[in-house]
Amino acid sequence: MGTDSPPPAADKNRYSLSEHAFSAPNLEPGLYIVSTPIGNLGDITVRALETLAASSVIACEDTRVTATLTRKFGLKTPLLAYHEHNADRQRPRILAELQAGRAVALVSDAGTPLVSDPGYRLVRDVVAEGYNVIPVPGASAPLAGLVASGLPSDTVLFAGFLPQKGGPKSKRLAELARVPATLIFFESPHRTGATLALMAETLGGERDAVVAREVTKRFETFERGTLAELAERFADRQVKGEIVILVGPAEEKPEDEGADLDALLLEALEDMPVSTAAKKVAKATGLDRNEVYKRALDLKSGDA
């Protein structure tokens, strides 16, 4: 089934760690969702190694990537390519392994499977067929970025990759603008600057944010600031590596804030032009100047 021939009996269930060889216990039949390192191979867990060693096959996105991991830890388990382009063809083969009473491990190229990959369809079918699904937790780029970001972590929304085109991208960000949570996104390095600029425009430039790059790897960096500051910082920068963008929640506004804002604007508009009044009130309240200006225009024209 895999890219390798079945391992010799002596190598069955074997793995190595720090030049020491170990034998993994047998597994109950089922699909094991195994998290792998997102950069630093030292982040592998012992349970993950035991699971990968004792499985009949490892289903993975790219066999070349996963082979780097299996070689590092002396794993001989056969690899089976499973990705969005061949999932429909390979899914029955995985189900056949489960039907035969075997354990199958599912991994992604890095991190926790099913996070922005097609693995959920496999899990759905495995559950529907009545087989066990067992998570083997470990590294996760969104969570690793979150815990080092300094942003609120009590309520979080993982939004994955945004649409690539401008219209759908702006629409999606507008939908997320008022979600009372820290927002976490994956982004391509060459789109990072443009995405930050659009986020500042759509979500609000005053919101705290973090760009986490190459998390757990040699050149790991965390850049913090408001969305407006980060958009300016990344505007002309050539970005490389894996990117996670985290955006803090919008500040909650008191229920009477709208009324207070109107009162301040009406007072200022008595002897100031709209732009000057909006600038003064925005500075005094800390509110977004564009939003204050729009409200001032409504009040001036009588559309309030």
C-alpha cells in the first residue's frame, strides 16, 4: 500500500530517540490523528512516535516531507500519500485497512492534521463506518502563535486562510470585524503586507495584532503593534517563511457611547468644519477617525 515495502518483523513497531531504540506497544484498531512538529523536530511527542511506529501505514500529505520525519526517528512504517488531489481515491484504501482490524496514522506536513487540510472528510467517513478516531495531540501553529502573542486567549476564532481575491477577502474580513475574539489567520508570505493593509482598513487600524513567522524554527520572530503599524512596517518588506497573523478583539463599546459621541460631535460642529470636528473628537475619545468622520457627516446632513 505504501511507498515502502513492509518492514522486516524485527523492525516492527520500532523507533529511535536520541540514538536509543525503542519498541512501541501494539495499537487498538482505528484512525489515529497524529500531530507532528511544525518546525523543530524536537517537539515530537513520545506518544506520537509510538503511534507512528505501531500503525500499519502512515497517511500523509507529502511522502517526501514525512519521510524526513520517519528517517530522523528510525520509523519503518509504510507511507501513503493522502491529499486533496487524491483523497477520493485513497480514502477507500484507508477504510480497507481499518476494516482489516489495523491502526492507521494520519499526519499533515506539519502540525495538527485537519487544520486547513482535507483530513476532516476522512474522519467523517471513518466515523460513519463505525471505526474509532483517536487524537494524538501535539504541535499547532495557531496555538503556538497565540500563547506567545500577548493577545487575549479566552475566546479565539481560527479563520484559516482568507480568500486570495480582493472582493471576497474584504467581505470575509467584514464578516469577522465584530467577532468578539482574537482572530487567527494563516497567510502566504508574499501576501502578508497587502493582507495587513486590508485588515487595518476593514477591521480597524487601532486593533492590536501580531505577525508570527517561522514559529519554533531557527528564525522565529514575533512582530507586535497595531494593525496600522504592522501594515506600514510590512508594506515593502520581502517576507519569507510560514506566517500566522493574530488580531486582537475589537474594543467593546459602552452602550451609551454612541450617544456620547453624537453629543461631542454636535458640540464641535457648532463652530468647526466636519473634518476638524471629527479629528478633535477622535483624538479625545480614541475612536477611529474614519468612523467618527462618517458619523459627523451624517449628523451635519441630518441623516442621523
